[in-house]
Amino acid sequence: MIFLLGWTLFSSISISPAQEKVNLGDYPVFVDSLNVIENNEALLGFYSKLKQLEQGENKVVSILQIGDSHIQADFVSMYIRNQLQLQFGNAGRGLIFPLKLAKTNEPLDFRIKSNVEWQNKKIKDRKDPMKKGLAGAYITTREDSFYLDLDVINKTLIDYCFRKATMVYEKGKNAHGFDIADTSGRFVGFFDPLVGDDQISVFESDTETMALRFIACSDDTLATTTFYGFILENGESGILYHSVGINGAEYYDYLLAPGVLKQQALLKPDLIIVSLGTNDAYRKTFDEEEFCGRFDRMLTVVRETFPDVPVLLSTPGDYYRRRKYKNPATRELSWLVAEYAKEKSYPYWDFYNIMGGYGSINKWFRYGLIQKDKLHCTRRGYEVQGELFFNALMNGYRNAEELF
């Protein structure tokens, strides 16, 4: 019972003004005529599922966005998630991972805390590529007395209380089990590492909750826990929008770790959005041939893993290298991605040119949408980007409706 003392509940019902609808008219920094989903017809199957969701014929539509540091903080993906859930319904927060326990930054709308230190591995580790890790990272510990506190922090327009929490972790005879307690200290469940699927255990309740404590228990002093994440759902109809972003990630990293993509099949995505490329182009010398080969092979792995799921490509925005050097490689990479999408009939969203193309970072900076590093957006900048993408996707959806 010692683990039930001193549990601080972070959750609070408050709305961040920054999550209110962005008025794009306040930011004349983009090329509106280019803000479309190209090869939009390739998304007809996905749009059909959205229509079925609107008509009550479909329960949940799942979206997975894969990216880098632009996605890890979750500002752009949070905005898109919120807008889609306001439009089509909120099925839950989806995939979350304790990035702070992995010693890096994480989104603002949840906390996963522990009383012990954890080892971590991220998809950027190329010397020993990850075999699994649907969040692009995992954490592991050999401690025999620890807990994980899961706490939703409602700071957006959407309430992410949950009725179902799926824990993704390595199970088996050498793994920990978990007692589950609510915020009052009452035990409400148990995860047996020897029962059911070899990598998930599911907690379900008839009532919503904002927080749970998972307390490790094992008779084996050598037990190990390798933790991949939680998937949170509320049992309602709507959108699940999962975002996976790791600082510094490139297309090549996912190519080296196909097991990450394979484990992401647990998310059952109906659409995959690939938002990579910034780090691939962050070089003094950009090797076009090398990039094209890695890019093609990575997408081949995605297609083989998700043969029936549309993949929407997005190009990276304009940025400076080392704060002071314009980067023409981003222009070249974005052109290569667009040309590949045209040739292979991928849907794509050309954010690079929507943003304004080469040098447009300066205009965005003057409007307070870019940080001083001339690489990352401010929170408002990511929300402007999110509103642009949401508008493009909804316009694509409305244009496709007549074809259903």
C-alpha cells in the first residue's frame, strides 16, 4: 500500500485559449490556392469511413501520424486531433508514451510518472535498431518495486477521460504483473503477464476516469518490464488520432526499424500521415540519390505492413540550418517527395510550398509563428499549420462526397 500514498492528481478541466479555432485571416503568410490534398482521389476509402462515421454506420476511425520533433511536442497534431474530433466525435486520446521518463520532451495533455529511473531506447539509435516500439521509443526497468501513474490533463477543448486503457508492454514469464488502483487507492484490476495477447493487457470500466496507478508485482526478482505505451479510449464513436514523433527522426530510421511499423498495426489505422523530411534535408550536402532510395524503401515497408491503408505524405516547411543558413535542400527534398507522390499516386500535402516556399520562414517569423532557431514553429505557428491541414483535408472530404 505504500505506493498509494502521496499520489498527486494533475488533471484539471481547463481550456487553453491557444486551442481555440485559429483565424487564418490574422496570418497572411501562406499560399491559400495551394492548400489542397493532391491526388485526393487516393483517399476515397478513408473519406468513405468518415462519412460512415457521420451517419452512425462506423464506430471509430483511427489516424496515425508519424513524424519528428515537429510532431513530438504534439502542438500541430493536437490541433488537428481536436478539430477532427469536434467535427466527427471524440473516441479518446489514443496512443500516449512517457517521453519524459525517456528523458525528452512530451505533450502537455497527459502525465505518466514513476518512482524509479528507466532506461530508454529511441528510433534514432542506428547502431542497434529497435525491434519494437510503436511510439518510436520504449523504456525498460529491472526494478522490482515501482509504479506508473497515468494521468490525463484536460487543457484543450476535448475531454480525454477514458473508460479503456490498453497497456502495450512485453509480457511473459519474466515480466511483471500489475495491480491497478484508482485515485482513491481502491484496487480496480490486475494485469497478468501470462494471460492473453503477448504484448497488450486491457483495463475497461463502465465509468470514466482521468487517472490510474499501475503497481508492478512479481515473485521473480529478475523480472523486467519493457513498456511501449498506453492507448486510451472512451467507448464513444469518433476519431482516434495517434501521433508518433521523435526528435531528429528521418525516413531512414523507420527503414532500419520495420518492427516499429509492424507494432503500430495495434493502432488499426485507417489513414497514415507521414510528416518526415526535415532532418533528412538538414545537411550541408544533400544526397538526392541516397534520399530517394531510402525514402522509397521506407514507404515500401509501410505499404507491406499496411497494404490496405492509404498513406498521405506531407512535405517539411522551410527552415534555416544552424539559425543562419538558408537550406535549399528542403526545397529539393520537397520537390522529390511531390514528384514521387505524383508518380506512385500517393495523396500528398505540400506544406513547403503552401508555407510560401524558399525563404518563407522569414515572413512566418515576423508574424511570431517561428521560434528563434528558425527551424521550429511556435505553438501558434503549429496551430496555423494544423488549421491549414485540417482545411485541406475537409475540403478534400467535401469534394469526394459526391463520389461515394
